[in-house]
Amino acid sequence: MTSKFEKVKASQLLTMKETGKKIVMMTAYDFPTAQILDEAGVDILLVGDSLGTVIQGHETTLPVTLDQMIYHAEMVTRAAKRAFVVVDMPFPYCQLGPDEAVRAAARVIKETGANGVKIEGGQDRIATISAVIQAGIPVMGHCGLMPQSIRKLGGYKIQRNPDQLDNDLQSLQENGVFAAVLECVPKQLSFKMSQKYKIPLIGIGAGKGCDGQVLVFHDFALWAAKEPQELPKHARVYVNLHEIILKAVQNFAKDVRSSDFPSDSESFD
């Protein structure tokens, strides 16, 4: 891991893989959260289009707009002193072809100062990914379960096709991505792929054999769901912010209704 004050670079992520140091990645959507995660030593902050589900309350990531991604990414980038900031390219810019994708990715980098973008897809989207990289924009790939293709996939399902994953990762590596996320892939397959390919593979629901792990902050902190059982199998709750804040607000409401708040010491003469 780099020092507290040294900015993480894409080349250092490759070094971490080569030396066996696991990469820590978490989602962030605002300044104060990003500031905390950055201070804690998270290597990569992902401004995910998952904000559609955990921030906006949508059922999928599809409604998220480019302007909304830029709005959230600008806040996260401003907070990140050390972490490498990656921004999801929202639907449907990369699905519309290389020209649309390059224009949208350029806006993200120019208007937010982020270090790179993440694009879902493998061999079927390699022309678009290659065009963005050729434009000078670092790209993180995303294989396995791809939430932007949820209508096509028919739901959030484990992706078990080894040939497809192998072909996707080979195409991504050959065309210059600096890393890739593997989502909802069997652990044995993820381990095999992480051993085969030089690029760092960061798992979410893909077992411990990957080169790093990513968690959605709102799953990590139980901030978007009321009960742990509502979370996906691969999520682990480290703190129950829902319960903590719920109790605190209930105490505030009780103090207001009993005239205990504000006290004389909290009032002006």
C-alpha cells in the first residue's frame, strides 16, 4: 500500500497485484464519505452508478444520467487526496458506440478530475473501450454480472460461463485496461482468471482469489437497507448506520416534544 500522502496511480495497482498486496476499493458518492474512506486508506474510490439504487431509490442503475454521475464524482474527487478515483460510465453512452462514449468519458475526466472511468462489457464492447483508451482516458473494465445489462440477463444472476469470461478478460487486457471488476462469478473461476491475467481483478461476489475487493458503502454500513437479509450474499455489514441514526433521531424527536431541547446552554440571551 502506498503511504498516506502518496497519490495512488494505475501503475501502483499493477505493482500491488505483482507483490500480492490486496487492493481495497469502495464506492463513494459525496465529499464527507469520500474524505473518510480516503483517510482510512482505501486504494480506489468508485463513484458507481449504483447511486441509482442506494442514493436515488431506483430498482436498477439504468435511470442514472451522465450529469448526475459528474455531479457526484466532482465531490468525491475533491475529497480524495490519496485514493485513485474511478467513475462509472452510465447507461447508455458506451452502448451507443465509440464516439458517444469518448465524448461522455471526456466530460467525466474534464469536469471532475477523476483518474479514470469504468465501462461494463468485454469482447462485445471492445471497440468502444479501445476508443476511450486511445483518447487518453484510463479505463477499468467490468465483467461477469453487468448491472446495465440487467434487462438482457433477466435478473441478478451468477455468471458461470468460463469461455466468455476468459475471452472478455483477454480482450480487455490486450486493449489496455488498467484493471477490471469481476461481479458475481464463481470463486474458482475468479481465482483462475486472476492467476492467468496480468491486470488486477477486483471482485464483488467473486471470492477471495481476486486481487482486491470492492464493497458498496451503503451495504458495508447498512445505510440503504433496513435489514441485513435484504443485502446481497456477498456483502458484509461492518457498522449498522441505519440503526444508529434511527435511534439518534428518535431521541432528538423525544427531546423536542418534551421541551428538553434546546436547553438554556444551547440558547442565546
